[in-house]
Amino acid sequence: MNRKNQISIWYIVIAVMGVVFIRDLWVQSRTIEAIPYSQFETYLDEGAVKEVTIGSNVITGTFTSAKDGKTGFVTTPVAPDLADRLNQTGVTYTGAVENTWFTTLLSWVLPTLLFVGIWVLVIRKMGGGQGMGGLMSIGKSKAKVYVETDTKVTFANVAGVDEAKAELQEVIDFLKNPKEYGSLGARMPKGILLVGPPGTGKTLLARAVAGEAGVPFYSISGSEFVEMFVGVGAARVRDLFEQARQAAPAIIFIDELDALGRARGAGTVQGGNDEREQTLNQLLSELDGFDPSTGVVLLSATNRPEILDPALLRAGRFDRQVLVDRPDRAGRVDILKVHIKKIVLAPGIELDDIAALTTGFTGADLANLVNEAALLATRRRGKMVTMDDFTDAIERIVAGLEKRNRLINPRERKIVAYHEMGHALVSMALPDTDTVHKVSIIPRGIGALGYTIQRPTEERFLMTEAELRDKIAVLMGGRAAEKLVFNHLSTGAADDLARATDIARSMVARYGMDADLGNVSYETDKSSFLGDRTPSYFERNYSEATAEAMDAAVREVLREVSARALEILTENRDILESAASRLLEVETLDEAALRELAQGLHKAGADKSAVSVKE
């Protein structure tokens, strides 16, 4: 019998006892009358009392005939000569034998039970709801255990990461047939580390492995091992592996491994006892004595592999690293197919068009996109989710919430319109840029007064110097339009300047695209503890003269590209004026409207400065 049934039966027993008690009280109130002692003496004189039971504190009895529907009475004794009176009236009487052991027992037991109940309640609160054993079981593993019926996740629920699924398929085969899998002498990796950006589906993939294999799945976060008490984390590691061995075949999944496995020695107090390092040492020890032939597989996930302790990543521990990267265009289509099953989709929508607009989105981002589109359709009382809902959801996610109630004076609104059309026209005039999908002057988010959305025509994994310069030119197009039309500069290009400068500095310092500085990478893409990718002054490995040359080269790139953007807009000044006027009227222009307005646009050729070699 499980605990829920026991609780239900006790409820029934208490309810029955309560009903019986209430019934007795009700019967007594209907048949027995409480009378004063003087009235009792009157009934005695009248001969109305049939029999009496005398107690130390109360007298009960019955009437010879009912009085006002009452057959009995109760009163408090007062006269000491009551027995003589009863003998005179001929009433049958007796003494009540009172046993006080029960009352005495309750006077001792009830306070004790009350004290024990309060103590158990306090201990349960201290133990996190684990009863009296909560404090004693502090070293027990907090892993959530999922059996096959609980997981309910298979590879059919995971899309866009086909390579990672193929890598993990052999883990499933091993868990199903551990003896046959090792017939040729091969052994499974002791640990498999899932590496990738946040939201790419690492945890979902690990649960899918358990669901496919049909084995228990022990899931725990790396931060749950570390407690304020020294030694607790190491005890939990031991207990976790012991539980998994007893339930083998099974999967242990440690999420956010970087919380537990950060490289030792960083930030440790001299002379102190680092609890986290003890926990990591215990994990390393368990991995050394870990026999994969027992049918236990260790999976872990992290998005910061660069800070993990090298001892974790050596051969014999986490033997294999599986990259769970952002999905490509085909992968995004597959992910969208999984999520659109939950919504009512309008006919004629091509998922490939949605995937083209969502370059860089992770699986979690796409799930959020589908949900946002469904919410927008519900808000407008639509019967189905349309392509416009998806487009609005993408803009909401990328640019932020619309701020139509934000009051902008006419002059600022005009500046924003020319600024955004400057971006769009420069992009449309250059050969190596992404297609402009939409231009709007509706404020969004915290500080965006307008926005231009570009859509890549294909997946790109590397960029040439000419393409990088064109990308900078598009960013500087808004500032160039302001300079051309209003002959002044505004603060609206602050974000554009920051992004353009970052690209120009990477060209000079990382990609070796400056002839004077040569084919040297002066800065590397190493992320620090806080994720800042810019090296500090004391970390640079180049001289002050080189730093000045790098600054001059960055300025030169930005100057040349800005001049090119200004030249493009000057040649197409009439189109800029008409397009900006149209944008002020309708506030938003889509791709088709932009193509119509840009008819006769003078296209720019390849950037000759990008391929010139300085002598």
C-alpha cells in the first residue's frame, strides 16, 4: 500500500470517529437535561426520579417519565446527606467507579506529543522536507531520477543536431546491449561532454538518449554538489555513482559542469579548504574507478569548456566531446517542424522562409519564436498563425517591443527616416551584403528609434576582406545619410560605430588584413572568466608602437569605408529623398516596396581599396 492510500484511510478513520463523537453529543443534547441541584431536590420530593448515579463531581439519573422530551438529567452534587434523602424517597442509586489513569496518562502524553511534533516540524524544515532524516541525509545525492516512462523524450523530439545524434546513437546501442557491444574488445567512453552555446538542446539531447535506451536517467546540476558544509559535495558524488551502479544500466547527467569542474587554483584562498575542489577531486576519483562495462554512462553539458579543469578532459575521463552547435538553415527547418505541431498553421507558409529570417537562432530561440507567433495570432483573434505573425515575432525578439506611444518630434523622426534609408540603400547598392528585408521608423526596445532588418541569402561560415568592408559600409550608411542631408552628426549612430569599429579592429588585429602590420594576429579570441573578449593592457603581447599602428589602421579602414558609403548615397540622392519621404508616410517598408523605390539605383563595384597592396 502506498503512502497516498495510507493518508486517505487515516482521513476516513478520523472522519468516522468525528461523526460518532458529534452524534453522541447530539443525542445527549436531545435526551439529557442539565438541571440545578434545587430542581433535582424538587423532582425527588415529587417522586419523578427513577434512578441516580453519583459521581465525585456530577450526578446523572433518569426520570420516571419524560420531562419536556428529556429522559435523563445531570446536575452537580451539593448536599452531603444525599444518600439519606434517596433512601427516604426510595430511589435506586449507585456510585460511579471513576478510573483516572486515562486522564493522568493524557496529562503526560499530550505535552510530550506536542513537543515531539514541533521538533519534527523544525527538523523537516531544516532538512528541506526530508523529515527527521533531512539533516542526517545531507550527503545524499539530490539527483532527480527519471525512468523511461517519465522521460518521454526521444530523438524524434530533437531536431537540427543530426551529427550529435549520430555520435550518441552508439551510446544507446551500448546501453541496450553492453555485452555484445564489447565483443571486439572496444570499450565505451567513460564520459561524454556535450559542448555548445546556451539553448542549443544539450539537456534535451541527454534526456532523449535516456528515452531511446529506456534506462534510468539521473539528472543533477553541477551547482547542487557544492554546499556550505565541507565534504558534502564529495559525499554526494559518491552517493550518485553508487545509486547509478545499483540501477545499471543507467545514465548520469551533470548539467552545467563548469560550476563543478572549473580549473583548480583560480580564486582559492591561501590556507583555506576549498569545498569545490574537494568535490572535483572526488569526481575525478570516481571517473578513474569507473568501469563503463557496468552499463553506466556519464553525460555532461557545458557552454564554457575553456574554463574546465584539464584533468577532466584528459583521455580516460571525458573521452569524447560532442559539439551541439547552432543549427544551420536546414536544421532550423527541422526544428520548426517539431514545434509547429502544437499550433494551427495557415496554409501556404514555407518554413524555409522562416528559417532564412532566423540566422543564428538556437533551438530554444525557435521554440520561443513559434510561441510568440501563436500569441500574436491569439491577440488579434486570428483563426490561424500566418507568416505576418512570424515576421512580427522575429522583430519582437530581435529588435524588442514596439513603442508606438513614444513621442518623437518631427525633426528627430525625419533624421531617423534618412538614417535607416541610408543603411538600406548602401546595402542594396553593394554586391556582398545581405538582402534588406524590412525598414521601419517605429521605435522598439529600450533605445532603438528605428531599425533595418537584413536577411542572409545563404549560410556563411567565412568572410572575405571585401565582404567585411561592405558590412562596415552598411553600418556607416546611416551616419553618412545624416551627414549628406543635414550636414551634422547625431548620437543615433552610436551602436553602428561600436559594431563597425569592432569589425575593423578584428580585421587589423586578428585577421592580418593590413599590409603594413603584416600577416600577424596580435589579438586572439580567448574569453576570460566574465566572457570579455578584449585583452587588458597588461595582457597584450605587442609594443606601444604596434598599438599606435593598429589604431591608425582601424581609423583608416573606417575613413575609407565611410567615404565609400557617402559616395554611394551622393550618387543616389534622389532615391534617398523619395524613399525617406515614403518611409515617413507609411513608417514601415518591406522588401518589395524597397525594390520598387530603388529602381534605377546606381550599384557600387568591388571595393578596390580592399585588394590594394601598399608598397
